[in-house]
Amino acid sequence: MGAEGDFTWHPNASRYEFATRNQAGFGGWAESLRWLDSLGWEKVHSRVSQLSAHASGATQHLAKFQLVSPSELFRRNGIVWCYGSRLVLRAWISIIDYVKRMICSSPQ
């Protein structure tokens, strides 16, 4: 696709591949990587570690959840995975809200 939104159809079935490309998503991803790079990767990794520690700690104190992600600092990453029954959905939502508040209050 050109800068003006114009495009030429391919003469074969590859003409349908255009819809499978997520150009806006790739552009957004590239811009987000530039933004994270401007913050500094050490700062980004430190914040991800802090947030996953908070989420892991909050999950471990809830009896209805079982933490599946590693809780040890040297094994942890930015993904916190736990499971529980549907009855504890509100508790899970409160954890998500807690993490959102932590992200929103992050030092710039």
C-alpha cells in the first residue's frame, strides 16, 4: 500500500494476503519499542520485576488462588499466572485493579 492508501491487486491468490498483515499493529509495536528504549531497558526491566513481585505477593496471600508462576526473583518474569475457581473472579479483578494502580503510579 502506498502512502496515499493506494494499492495494486496481485494477479494471483496473493492478493488476499494483504488482510493478514497487521501494519498498524507492527507500527504501534515499533513505536512502543522506541518509547521503552527512550526510558531505558534497565528501568523497564526493574519496573516489570517490581510489578510482578507485587502481583505474585498479592496472589500468594489469597487462599482461593494458586500461583503457578515462579515466585523466586531469579526465576520470575513479567508474567504472573495463577488459577482459581469462578467464585473468586472478583478477587482476581481486585488484583488486576491493584496492578493497574501500581502501573499508573509509576515514577516517570
